[in-house]
Amino acid sequence: MSILVDSQWLQAHLDAPGLVVLDATVVLPSPEFDGDYRVDSGYDGWFQAHIPGSRHADLLTELADTQAGFSFALPRPEALVNALANLGAGEGKTVVIYDRADGFWAARLWWMLRGTGIDARVLDGGFNAWREAGLPEYSGPAKPITPVQNWSINPRPELWIDRSGVEAIVAGNAPGQLICALGAALFEGTAATRYARRGHIPGSRNLPARHLFDAHGRYLPKDALALAIGPTLLHSEGPLILYCGGGISAAANALALTLLGRQDIAIYDGSLQEWAADARLPMTTGAAPA
């Protein structure tokens, strides 16, 4: 099953039995100064305009562990599938995810489901592609749903890594190539950051997630994706450990790498929101070594 679907496919299948369409958007403005962390639900934007029949999936609260020390933390698998069931997504359903931003939020929810053994699909280009195609839009609340049976959970813990696992890699006690999905200025520490400190985790390579999309917000074709990622990273030995600010844009890198056949990928869920907040943990600035 292809991970990506286009707007024409989705339009043709909107009335298919078992299809569930989820808008995963969260509002996270760029920082205006260091430590400027602002975040809000994407529900209001979804309410104003969305793909007919879709529902808003709240990655900020309902599909997150709100007791963690950082935003968007991965919830327990049981809590995740329960929240999905409340959205009408469960056993026997086909889930298509989109967002109204740059595709990172859709990739994040896709990776979260993948981590519980659920294969979802992502609308390539998101709501912008839907709108550009001139397809119908809807506004207002979602229609009531019939309760559904939760998915059987088949967790894949290897898709995630925690802070201690990253610390082991930095110390040279565990294999893995760290890859930061933030833009070059944030990676190098020359731009304002919403996190506690500027820069990146030592030993990281920089693969800005935005470089993996075309001008219309769609993932590059596979040959172009491979060139954008580069053979050094694409064919490196050992696991690829992806992070960003909060494990969101890293998920777009994870999706792109999965499209190209890489399987040994893990996302550091806390990312810089957790790492930079602990002054005991090392960070560095400047470009990655050639």
C-alpha cells in the first residue's frame, strides 16, 4: 500500500466505506526571539475550512501525553488508539491524514500510528493541494459518528528513542547517526529559536525537512528525494536517529526515508524541546562537518 495519496484519489474515495480522513494541523508560529514558544490547536482553522467528512485530530492534547515535560509527547499506545476510536478510526478503517501547513503534522500522526502497527496514508500536498485542485470544502462541526472498535495494538518501540538513548549515541556508547530536521539557520544557531538554547546535538547531520518537498508542498519524486538526502545519509550504516524541535518535522524526514526503503529509523520524541532545556546536556553551533 502506498503511503502517499493525491487529491484526486481521495476525492474519488471520500464516500468509500471505512474511510476516515483526519486533519492533524497544529498552529506553531516561527519564533520572534529566543524562547518564544507559542502553540495553539488547529481546530479553529479546521472548523473554518476542511475536506468534507474530515475530523480534527488534536496532537496537542487528545493525542498526546500532556503529563510529559514537552509538547506533543507520544501517548501510550492504548491511549492513542482510544483517541482514534473517538474520531471514528478503528478496526477495519482506512485512515488518510493531512494538514493545512507544510505536511509535517500529517507525517507526525502517520509515524505515531506506524508505531502502534497501524498503516495510515498521507495526502500529498495536504489541504493546499486539495484547494489548488478546486475540490469541495466544508466548514462547521463534524457529524456525529458511530462508535468503532479499537485497533489491536502491535507496538513498534524501535521507531522511537528517548533521551537516554540519544545520550548513549553522543557518548559513543551506542550506534546511530543523529539527523536534525530543522533549517540550516536553526541548526547552526544563527536564528532565533523557540527552545532553551541555540544549535544542535553534537555529532548531528543536518537534513532540513523542507528540502524534501517541491514548490507545491508535495514530497519530491523518489529520485529527487534520494539526491536531496544524499548517498552518505541514505546508505549509511547503523540506525538513523531523527530529531528536530519537537519530533514533528523529523517525522517528515522519516516518511521520506521510508519511501526510499530505509527501515532502521527512530525519532527522538523530546527532541530539542527536551534536550535544550537541560543545561547539563551538550549542544553545539555551526555547520556540520563536511
